[in-house]
Amino acid sequence: MPAFPVLTLWLDEATERTELNGVPVEPAPGEGYRQAAIAAVVREVQRLCLDAVRVRVLSPTDETWDMVVTANGDVHDATVADLTPEKPQRGPRRRWLLLGASTLAVFALGGLGTAVALSITGDSTPERWVVPGADQQIPVALPEAFSGRSAWSVPVAENSDLTALDTGHILSADPDGTLTARAPETGRPVWRGISAPKDLTSAVHTDWAGTPSLVAQAGNELRVWDLRTPEDGSTVPATTIPVEQGWRVEVRGARPLVAKEHWIVGIPAAGHSLTDVVIPAGSRALTVTGDNQIITAAEASLYTVNADGTVAGRVSFTPPAGASGAPVVSWMLDADHALLGWKTEDSSTVMAIIQVQDGVTLATAEVPQAPDQRQQPLIEAEGRAAAFDTLALTWGEGPMLRPLHSFETSTIDGATAYGLAGRTDPASLDLSSPDSIPQSWETFTDEDPAPDLVNADAGYVVAETLENTVLYRSESADTPAADPADDSKEK
């Protein structure tokens, strides 16, 4: 099921009006507005030659929910329920699209039959997607769990960075500098953007004022891409937001923010712009919630600030011993967990992992060499683990902070980090144990790197060849080799 594009469906039940990606949907004679909305989505799914597509539904009542709609007209509710007392589930309203959905298959324009990967050429002629560079020898040694033959491989830009979005898609830079998200199983491009940044570790799939977006900081600017593919399938341009010296960008959390000077914080607004909000003086902006409220941290309090600058709530937390005043460094780990740091009298840094929803402290540690605020951590949200140059942490079961000595992390999978021990030897390191040591594997040469990415039981490495730079995907060493007679794979 592709993560991109994400279609936006506007639903106004009072006026029985719907819009798909801003275009009004007109029901046919005898057709209800709900069926017309789904039929419009189905036509778009088939125009894109996809099996299914994600849809974000918006309404005048500020309710939002997510659906998956297939090319045959089947509709599935994909909204993650929040059953907290403050946010009761609104299931009956958003299930309107599920009622009778199976009868909508008559609107499908032929169906796609058995699944086959398709792409669209410039003249909208569908063609079979050929998995590129399968069963190629990978020129560097990977950990023993991974095969030495590629599941697929594609040329990428020299020194291309690599990351996995929370959808599972693999993000890299093409040789021409285009930012490309690929389906992990086939290497098929599903979305492209202009102006790939050098550092993709900070690239995050997020919600920008209701628009599904990709954001990344690139030097003195914040780049924002709309993840909704244009109707003509063209490459998406980046909106650039200047970041002046002394400003701080936080891309993780429910929504990004730009912390400016004089207690002013820019939060996402329509059109990939920012709205400035004044936060309580002496506090540090941490994140923006899905309700467009800012969470800030003071000496022993977490404030919730509305978009008009009024304080909507306050939660107390206990700062670690030796801390005073507001934290001086901070990073969001996910939507509800933050890493905070305070300078102490002896010039070291005391750090804490805090739950921003209730102020619970999960772990603290005094760190002789704290990360620089400008460094973006490598974060494995599912495994609840992260690593900087000098620090690793986990915030799941058994949360802790531990220093990293002479281990350069390139990727994290679960709670296992992969990188270079002693800055030279490829190795893995268990971040869930404070006493673990790097475990190396046999390499072909002394110059072999660690994998650039390990995600969902697959390893990825970017390596130089005689002709170009190539991104290889390696699957489990136990995966059966491809059938040489299978003409769906390029040799």
C-alpha cells in the first residue's frame, strides 16, 4: 500500500459538498455526495495506476480522519484512535464512508486485476515497472544476516544520504539532485521533489497545517515539500523558509517549529508558511501539537500555549539534580518524548528524557560531552532509540542514556546501532544495554563501511562503482535467490 500520494478530501456534511485536492466533486444524477466523493478518489487511484491510496478527510468541524481507498472502491478506516478522555473517539461520524463501500466497485474504471507495479510516463501511458539492478553483487560486506546480492539497486547522487520515512519508504538523492521516495520492496519511485538536501537525517514526514508534507533543514533554510503528487505526476517543488542565525528548527513532534528570538516561535500555517506566536518569556519551545498548540519548557514546568499566545495549561516536572532555569538544549524524539539538557556549575550537562504530555521523567544522566544543538540525532521511533556522536539513549522499556565512546553511528534498527567502532571498523552495538560492546563482522577490505540504513529486515548501502554511485538493497541471507528466468527483474 503506497504512502504517497496522500489525497485530501474535504467533507461538509451540512451542505453535502465535497472537494478532492481542492477540486469540487459534482455528483452524477441520482448519486449521493458520499458515493461521488469515493468515486472521485477511485478515479484518481486508477489514473495513478495504484492499487490503493491514502486519503486525509477534513471537515468544517475540525475533525480529521484517515482512510485507505482501493482501485476497486473498497474503503478502510485507517485513523489511529485516541481514546483519552480529552479526545474521545469520533468513530460513528468518520465511518460514514465505510457504510456500503463495497457497492462502490461499479464506479471503478476497469480495476487493476492482479497486482503489478506500474508507473506513469509523460504521455500517461502505463508501463510495467521493472525492478532495477536485482541480483547484483554488493561490493561491500554487510552483517552476516544480510545477503551479498541485491534485491534491487539504483544509481544515486555521489555521497547521497539515505533515510527511511515513517511510512517505510526509502528516501535518497538521484544523480541529478532530485529527492526521491521509493517503495522498499521494489525500488519503484512513488514521489519526487526538487532540491534534495545533503543531510536527510532530519527529513521528516509531517503534517503542515493539514497538508501532508516532507520537511528538512538545509543550512540556513527550512525546505518543505507537499507529499501530494500533482495531477500530471511532476516533481514537487520545495518551499523554502529562511532560517536566520540564532534561530532553531525542530522538525520532529506532531508539527515542526522555528524558534526565533525574543520568545517568538513560528508554527505551520497554510501555504507552507509560518505564523508567529509569542511564548512565555524564559521558556524554551519544544514542539507543536496536532492542535497547533506549542509545548514549552521552563525550569520545572511544561506550558501549553495557544496560537494566540495565551497559556492553555501547565504541567509540572522534576528537573534533574544540578539543573537550573529552562533547558539550554532540546530535541524531540517523537510526538510525546523530548530530550532536554541543562548546563551545571562544573560545566558539564545534565540531561533528561521527559514525557511532554504529563511531565514524567524517564531517565537522567550527567553527560561530560553533550551533543551540540545543531546536530540532528539518528532516531528509530519504532525501537524508541536514538544516537548522537557522543550519546545514545532509549525511551521504551528500560529507558536510559549512555555515552558513546569512539562509535560513529550510521543507522539504528530497533535498539541495534550500526556504525564504525574506533571510527574504522564496521560493527553493531546494542543500545538497550549500558554494558554492551561493539560486535564486528568480517569485511572485504579495510575501507568497507557500515550499512547506511537498516530498516524492516533489509539493509541498504551506498557504494561507488567504476561508473557511478549505487544504492543497494539487501534482504535476509535466508531469502531465496531470484529465479534467473524471472523477466520482471533486470539483470
